[in-house]
Amino acid sequence: MPAHLSNEQLIQTAKEFGTPLYVYHAEKIKEQYQKLTNGFSILNTKFFYASKALTNINILRYIKEIGCNVDCSSINEVRLALHAGFEPQSILYTSNGIAFSEIEEAVTAGVHINIDSLSNLEKFGKKYGHSYPVGIRIRPNIMAGGNLKISTGHEGSKFGIPVEQLNKIEEIVKANNIFIRTLHIHTGSDIKDADVFVKGIEVLFELIPHFPELEVIDLGGGFKVPYIPGEKETDINLLAQKIKETFDNHPIAGGKKFQLWFEPGKFLVSECGYLVAQVTVLKETAGAIFAAVDSGLNHLIRPMMYDAYHHINNISNPTGKLKSFTVTGNICETDTFAANRELTEIREGDYLAFLNAGAYGFEMASNYNSRFKPAEVLIRDSKAKLIRRRDDMNDLLKNQIELG
Ligand SMILES: *Cc1c(COP(=O)(O)O)cnc(C)c1O
């Protein structure tokens, strides 16, 4: 897989800051953002970076600097976005299953809100009536995305208000005169096929006549990026073209000028990130040669949690002989990064780079086994800067109360 940071650059950064290390490349984020804004220039579109993918404050500030808005999955992400300097009108809070008090805080902050349950919609209506424009998240009952664990719009999904409960939504909206400005769907992650978005829009079309104050159609995130060599990312230009045609051809939506919102997470930050780890132990067995690294599922859980493929480059021996290795972590738990994968020959002490580690990498890291969370480095204009120091023993103890 083509890496946009060179092996030398990654090794040098690993030597300077130690391993395991998350390394992010700012310009790659910008490149991805420009693909979106160029492709969608034919429509009235706004992008909100789904910050749960990677919330380091410097990444949020970079996202703001390149002109992108931000989508939040918790009130703390809203607080982080405000701390990063985003204006409230550039912040969107799309939550699920939250206490109404978080919605109240979001209203006080003045950010956009997508509501995900009849229960919170009713509480919202009672308290704010028509005074605060709001969005509702619809569950369109569409299967989409790379696999079931990352599919969020299907009939068994907890996310959104099921589309078949339209009558109930309408009842609540009418009874409280709620200003529904946005209809939102987010059907999953790793969506390659433009038709899935078109299907989602078609579900929303049925609803549009029921909400006369509607201004925004929010289609969520889920654009695909390549993880496996040969995979393609979502064709943004084609997608924009198809979405435009779908709107133009629709008798009701065609005449109205809706603003279109998207919430890309992976698409913006997946490829910008690398987890660099050092090989600690080689173990030859009858079934496999295990290469253990100084990291594990505590730092990158996606392979074990989602069966996700992360490409691995042996950046210390990029031209070595190809051989089959099983790459694991050092955690007391099965934490396989890659089973029987052909890699250029691995030796103890080599640095391995795990690709596509920007999205849902550090963000899902934990201190399991009382290991330290990795440091994070941002490379911008070819300069590497530490943006989070590695944990130390104080971090493991800081919230604990030692009883006598
Ligand atoms: C996670 C999430 C996204 C981003 O998904 P990606 O696959 O990373 O693009 C967008 N919108 C909502 C509501 C989400 O929960």
C-alpha cells in the first residue's frame, strides 16, 4: 500500500519519540477534505468531521483550520470542540441513548442537535417548543457498511427513530410545535456503494412532505477508504453526481433547495495515521512464526473487535524476503494483528507500521494490562511535534484513592 509518509520519516519519528507511537500526517487530512469539497461543489454541502474517530485537540484545531465543521457523539466531544475553538454553529451533536440533560447543555451551548428517540423528542418539545430548530435521526431500515458490527441503519439497530414510527414523530412534533430543520440518517461505516446513500435519500423523500420547515438533509458518514491493498475508496465525484440526480429528479425535493450535510470520520483521518511499534520477541512454532510487538489490542483494538484488516509494513526491512508471520501484541489476551501474513522478513528490534490507524485507533485505546497509552505525534510541513505525551505511572494511579 502506498504510504504517504516515508519509511525513513516513520523510523526517525519512532526513534525520537519512542514506541509504540501514533503518527498523524496533517496534509493527508487536508487532501481527503479537499476531495470531499471538490466532489460536492455541485451541491450545497457542509461537512462535519465525526470527531469520535480521533479527538486530539490539535487534530480538532487542524480540522477547523482547513474549514471543516465537527460532529460529536457525546457532550464531552461538544465541550472538546468548543475548547478547540469551533463556533457553536459549526458543531453538531448526534447522540444516541443519552440523558436529556446533555441535550439541555447542547442547547445552552447553541450547537446543532440531532435527536435519536421519541422520548427525548417529546422532552425537547415540552421544554423548547418551536424556539430551537432541531434534527431527528431516522432509522431507515437499510443494511449498509462493511459488516454487521459497523452497520447502524438496519431493522435490528438501536440507532435512530424507526421510519415506521413516523406517525408518532408527527404527533409529538405537532403537539409541541417543534421546528424540525434536519432529517438525519447514518447507516454505517465502510460504505463503498453510492447506491446505499441514494437508497437512504429515497427513504427520506417519503418523510419530507411531513416536515414543512425542513432545511437540511444530513446523510451521516461512512465513506470508505482502502484498508486492503487493491481496495477502492468511495468515489466521491460519482457519489455527488448520483445524489444530485436523485434530488433533481424528485418532484418535491427537486424544487426545494435543501442543504446537504455529511459527517465523515474515517474518510478524513483513517489514512493519515500510523501506529508504529517495535518487534520485541520472535517465536518459531510448528504452526506459525509469531512476531510480538510492544503494543496490542489495548492500543489498536479494531482487528480483534471488528476483524478489521490493517496493512502492516516492516519499515526496518522493506526489501527483505517475503515470509509468513503472525503478528501479535504483548497483552495477556489473544491480540492478533495479522495471522499468517506475508511480510518482509521480521527480526527482533524491527519497526512495524500499522496503516489506517488514524480513525478509531488511539481513540479506542485503553490501559488494559496496566500498559501505558501511546504517545501521539503530528507531522505537519514535514515537522514532527508531540501532541500527547506517553502515559507514565502517575497516569495509572491518578484517579485511584488509596485507602490507608
Ligand atoms: C461514527 C459516526 C460517523 C462517522 O462514521 P465514519 O464511518 O467514520 O465515517 C458519522 N455520523 C455518526 C452519527 C456517527 O456515529
